[in-house]
Amino acid sequence: MSEKPIKLIILCSWGATSSQLAKKVQQAAQERGVNLEAHAGGTGEFSTKASEFDVALLEPQVRHMKKEVTKIAEKHNIPVDLVDQRAFALMDGNKVLDQVLKMLNK
């Protein structure tokens, strides 16, 4: 277990719905034996914490922030994408986990 966990941040405006989704992704990862830490945060704090993460997802309601978040993420080589809308609507942790793994080519 020396492999370091994948650190995911799910961003929304204030961190409320993203913490719910982060829990679901965390659960899915545990069930599937994927070493992942899912965090939730607001887009505002991302600029100061970006270097702590491997991958970032934006919730649909903050899609307008994608360019700004991507600019910050690129400095740290972090892939950024929007959470799959259906997965978000259904709070489907497995589907979001698949998306994260695909973004990291794992």
C-alpha cells in the first residue's frame, strides 16, 4: 500500500453538494479497492490548494469557471473536467470514479 492515493477535488460554489458527491466517490473507490482520497471544495479556494491534488472536477453549476480553474490546474499538471451531468444528478460515485480514472489514464 505504499502507492500514494489519487487525490481528487470536486469543486462547486461553496462545497456543499460537492462534499456529498465526494463521499459517494470515496465509497465507490473503497468498494473497488482504488486508493483515492475524494475532497470537496469551493472554486475560490482552489487557487491556494491546487498543488495538493492530482485531478479536479467541476460540478455543472460552476462550469463557467472551467477556464479559470484550468489555468490554475495547468500550472500543477492537473487534469480538469466537468462532472458527468447524469452522474452528478444521480450522485453516482462509481460513474464519477470511472471518469477520474479515465482522466488519469488508469
